[in-house]
Amino acid sequence: MSTTANLATKGPVYDAGNDTIVIVKVLEAIPGGKTLDVTSYTPDVIPAGHLIIKETSTGVLKPMPISGTEYADLPASHIYEGVLISTILKAKPFAGIMVRGTVNKNASFYGIASVLTAVKSALPLIRFTQD
């Protein structure tokens, strides 16, 4: 009797084709990445370019809340921490987080206009450009 493995097993499907368009250049990231707390985040996928926030009392990192196709308000007792480098699944929230580099804001999945001024002030080493 021989043991066989199914090499055709398919994992979850999501589109990461926009990642290199959204994240133009990564100059510095949080070493080793971080695991995000996704308990309040409802979509199954967190797209590249998503804003990452930190709860100030615990240091826990989370995806920025969203409202429809836009970012929601920054929750109380949270600060902007960085930008997600590549698309990840909510079920596997292991995140590479950019703290210095360039993001194409017009290619980001969620609209950033309502929070852009505050984000630029909090993350001065990240340039938000457009093509």
C-alpha cells in the first residue's frame, strides 16, 4: 500500500494582481511582519495598500475599519501604524507592514480621501502618489 498526496487541492481564490500597482516602492517595513487582530474586520480579504492601525493601550495591530468602499473614521485610542504590503486573507492575517515607501492612492481598493490628511501627518515617511 502506498501513500499519495493530492497535489490538485485548491486554496482560497483572491486577486492580488493589483498589489504591485498599489505598493509602488517599499523602503522600510516592520521587521518580521505582524499578525493582525481581524475580529472587527468583515471582508474575507485585506487588500494591499490597506491602512494598518494600532490600539495605543495594547499595541495590537488591526486593519483600518471600512464603511462601504471608503475608510471609516479612526477609532478612539488608535493611531495609524503603516500600510499593508500585499493582499492577505482574513483567515491568515500575517501582515507585511510598510512604514516607509510609496503608495499609489488611486489604485487602493478603499477610498482614502476622507482620512488622507491625517494619514500623511501620522505616516510622514510614506508618500501617497497617483498615476
